[in-house]
Amino acid sequence: MSEYAIVLITTPDEEMAAKIAKSLVKNQLAACVSIIPQVRSIYRWEGEICDDNEVQLIVKTVTEVFDQVQRVVKDIHSYDIPEIMLLPIENGSEDYLQWIDNCVSI
């Protein structure tokens, strides 16, 4: 049985979000990527406090492919240091988790 995970990624716009999402699904690194079109991010960058609108991706995947997910995101992303964070899924619907297994190629 796989270890399931959510990967959070932010992008500057929907175009980049869709490009990353499609690449992850096409390459069988994610079963699904949900795109939340507008999140407000307040963060520190190069000594300044920034307040920007971003797009949030929620990637449904397995931990075994996280390194590959990171490579794809870094190849496409425009940020110097993109947010790519893995959060383990402790439990979920058996049917949904099985679907993730069927969609992601390990």
C-alpha cells in the first residue's frame, strides 16, 4: 500500500498553475491537482514583507514520487524558490486512495 500525500504549490498565475498541473497528471505523478485561483500570500522575501495574490495547487499523489514532482515543478516554475511542500495523508476514503494508486505510476 502506498503512502498518500498532498503537495502544496503556489504559483503567480493560473497559466503557470495549469501548466504544472497538466504536466504532473500527464506524467502520472498526480491523480488530481485542484487549482484555487486566488489566495493572498504575505511573506518575507529578500528582507522585504510582500503581499501578493497567488494561485494554490493541491496535488493528490503518493510520497514515493515526491522527488519527481519537485523536479517537474522546478523545471516549469518561475520562482527562484517555489513552495513545494508534502503533507502526508493519514487516512482517507479507501475508494479514493485506490484511485490515486491507479493513477500514479511508481
